[in-house]
Amino acid sequence: MGSMMTVAVLALQGAFAEHGAMLDRLGAEHFEIRQKKDLDRHFDRLILPGGESTVMGKLLKDCEMLEPIRQRILEGMPVFGTCAGLILLAEQVEDGDAHLGTMQIRAKRNAYGRQLGSFYTEAEFQGIGTVPMTFIRAPYIDRVWGEAEVLAEVDGKIVAARQGNQLVTAFHPELADSLEVHQYFLNM
Ligand code: GLN
């Protein structure tokens, strides 16, 4: 990939460092967004990590980053939300509030209940093949509409989706050895 591409990783909270490590392995330039002025730096893509969507959503709002980021996404900048990042992008959130709300999906938070809070599986990902999937207190998507399309399902539940420039996974590809989902994002 060209050295012209720079990926920003939202680093307010959660599993942002792991995304940076994946991007290093893929040879992609990246930096962390911690405050509003970081948005002035040049970046072509954005990753919203896993963590706690309520906390990240509140910090985004308090730091006046919610609207500028929403604008960039609506203008077509590729964005990749994992787990809590998926919730941040969802237009509808069950058992929680919408935040960026740019993607035509409904996220169901903490959807797997207590016993199945965390688990590992492998499943088919459209356009990639079989990928490892680590779920940690994960949401799933119970509905997509409009331009959003399903990319992966586990046990009949949607765990990855795409809507043009927006990619979401309920699982954590940054915790797996496989670089394929991040590579898919960089190719978008
Ligand atoms: N349960 C978290 C939330 O609602 C998501 C968990 C995660 O990102 N690993 O934001």
C-alpha cells in the first residue's frame, strides 16, 4: 500500500493500541486521536476501537469531536468500528444511545449475556474467507437496512457488516493473529 495512506485510531479509551500493532504489521502509517486538535492532522481512514461505547460516546461529545468525525464519515472517509466502535456507528442501539449514528444497523449491546460474555470462534467473512473471531462482551447486529450489507454471521446473528465506506465487526480482529480484516479495511 502507498505511503500516502494514514490511518487515525481513536484513542480515548479501550483497545486502541492493538489496532496500532496490526497497522504496524501491515506497514500502514498511523497515529492516535486523543483530543480535538488531533483531528487537524492529515488522515484518510479512521478506526474506532473496542472498549466501552457509553464512555467513548460521552468523551467524543464532551471533546467536541463527535460532529467533525460524523462529517468526515458522511463525506466518505473509510471508517472501521470494532465492538464498541460498532455501537458508536450504529443508527439504532438497543439498550443504549446512538452516538455517531451513521450506519444503517441496529446494535444490540452486551447481546450474548453473562455466560457467553467472551468466546472465540471462526466463521466465514464475505470477501475474505474463514476468519478467527474473538468476542468480548460483544454486541451483535440484529437488523441492517438501506445500504448496509451483512458480511458475517455467527449462529444466525450478524457480526460484521459494511455500508459503503463503513465497516463494523462485533468481534475483535485486532486480537487475532490474522491481518486479513485490517487488510480488507485498508483496501476499501
Ligand atoms: N459492551 C461494550 C459496550 O457496550 C462493548 C465491549 C467491547 O468493545 N469489547 O460498549
